[in-house]
Amino acid sequence: MTTSTVSFPGLGILPFELNRVALSLGSVKIYWYGVIICLGIVLGFAVAYLRMRKIGVTGDDLADIALICVPSAIVGARLYYVLAELESYSSLYEMIAIWNGGLAIYGGVIGGVIAFTLVCRYKKKPLLKMYDCAAPGLILGQIIGRWGNFFNAEAYGISESYDFFGKTTDITAFSESNPLRMTIDGMTVHPTFLYESLWNLVGFVMMNIFFGKKAFDGEVLLWYLTWYGLGRCLIEGLRGDSLYIGSIRVSQLIAFICFSAGLLAIIVLRIKTYNERKKENGNNN
């Protein structure tokens, strides 16, 4: 089944049919999910390049980075998902069959960042500056990419309860009055793809507004980790399809670690930078 009936009653959007297939060429189907993910990748790299070219990155450099990072991100996204659901797979073929679904954004980010780091090192690019240039493009790609979940009618939040590190709270009353509530085939759900997309949009805007005010190289990357980590940690508690370790949602735990580590690093490094500049100014006087 490639269609779902969707509505946003709180926004006055009546039920309409949502088709996962963007285009059919004979027996070959091109899905909206793939189209949107590709769009997110292209625009994300384009935005990153606008920053990178100011520090000497050429179009050829960007092509090399993309050719290594994109496949690495896909492998990372699949590997993360498979490791979290290992008991569900009985063969190597099932593990690599990404066309059957099963990609995790955290694995994609980890795989992409490792590849990005290695390529930048090989090309002798200033790594922390490159991270800062790439971070706004990364979060833009996530803003766009989450709409692939919308077209797939997946990754939504359950309306009955909210979970925060194993502590469950009944949120039925809130779900029924939530203006952003969504229905899929008559079932009321939380459009977590929309929550995350909007949260990341705010982060993207702030990154670009304050980019020139960063106190040290690498700070924009830390902004990304902190902002995205906080949002994902909170939103993940709504999801009905989370990956678990015991009773803990894996992505919620990783998001909390990213938020905490990112915030701590920003505070410590800003204090360090401030003291160094104060000492330097004192010596100059």
C-alpha cells in the first residue's frame, strides 16, 4: 500500500490522500522519500559551500567531500539501525537491504562526520572552521529530510503517552487539543517530523544570524549538537518507533549526551577564550 489518508484538523486541513510514489516509470517507482532526501543533501551541501569557499574550499574539494561523505552517511545510518535491531535480521542480505526501510539519522550523521573529518585531514583543510561551515548545511538537510517521513506516513508520535527515560506520562488531553495534531488513516498522532523540522529551522536561523559572532572555531558545530540534541531528546519521547536499549530510547539518550556535552563545551571554551583575550589585552596595555 503506497497511500495514506492524512489531515491536520487543528489547522483546518481536511483529510487528503498522500501517495508515497512521486513518479512511476513502468515497474520502477520513484518515492517522495528519496526525492526529498536528495533535495536535502544537495541544498545542505550548497549552503555549506557558501561558507566553505570563504576559507579556500573549491568546487572540486566540495565534490570530493560529497562523494565520500554521502555514501558513508548512508552506510552509517543503516549500520546504526541494524545494530539496534540485530535480532530482527537473519541474513546479510536483509541487513543491507535499505530499500526495505531502516535508516537512522544519528548513524548517518556519525558516518558522515567521520568521512568529512578524514577528507578534510587528507586535503589539509582547517578542520574546526570546516565543521562550522558544514553545521548549518547539515541542519538544513535535516529540516528538509524530515518531510520524507511525512510522505512515508512514518516516524510519528503516539497520542496517549510521553516517555522520558522510561518515565511515562499520560498526554491524551494535550494530544486532543494540540493545534498541530495529525491524523493518519483516522488515527490521531503527533507529527514529530514537523516538530523536529520546525525546531531545526529555528536552529538554522540562529546559526546563520550569530555565525559571525562565534567566540572560537568549532563553536557553530557545538551549537548544532546542543540545539539539535535538546530538541531530539524532547521530541523522541513521543515517537512510537524508537530503537531501545532495555527501557531507554537510544536516540533520546544520545541526544541528551549531545546536548549536555555541547553545552558544557561551549561554556568551558567561551570562558577559556574570554580569559585568553583578557590576558592578551592586558599584556598589550
